[in-house]
Amino acid sequence: MLRYTAPLILLFVSNIFMTYAWYGHLKYVGAKPLIVAILVSWGVAFFEYCFQVPANRIGHAVYSLPQLKIMQEVITMAIFAGFSFFVMKEKLSLNYLWASFCMVGAVFFIFRGN
């Protein structure tokens, strides 16, 4: 059971770091020079890779590559929506709901088999 859930947990944690690396500088680094934002983002992204690489290595033993990618995209969308709302104070629109339905469709098709 752990070999199926560990990749999901690791991908979830890695996406928290990656979302922060990609977008957190917009709020927390602000008026600093661009090079500072780049270096901070790289520093945060290091931790993303510390979770993402093991997630894909472990996950590839039980999931196909397309399945891993779709799982990562769904997790990314969920993390991004939460980050947008709670950290960046963006309004969530119905577009997030429609995009989520599209992601559910992608999950269905990639996992349904041939």
C-alpha cells in the first residue's frame, strides 16, 4: 500500500515547495532585485527536487509515466488553487472548478487502461 501512496504524498509536498518557488517571490521578495528572486526561488526549488525525484522513482515502480504526470498535474492544480486563495489572496472563480473537471477527465482517461 505504501508504494502506491508514498509517491502521492511526496508529490504533494514537492508541489508545495515548487508553487512557492515559482510564485512566492511575487509576495515575499517583492521589490528586491530580480537576481535575489531567482536565487531564492532556486533555493526553494532544491527542496522540491528532494521530494519530486524520489516520488517519481518510487512511483514508476507501480504507475506508468503518463499516470505519474497526470497525478502531478492534478496535485499542482490543487496546491496552486490553495496557494492563490490563502497566500496570495486571489479570488477563486468558476474557472478553477471547470479546470478541475477537465483534470478529473484526464485522470479518468489515463487510468482507465487500454
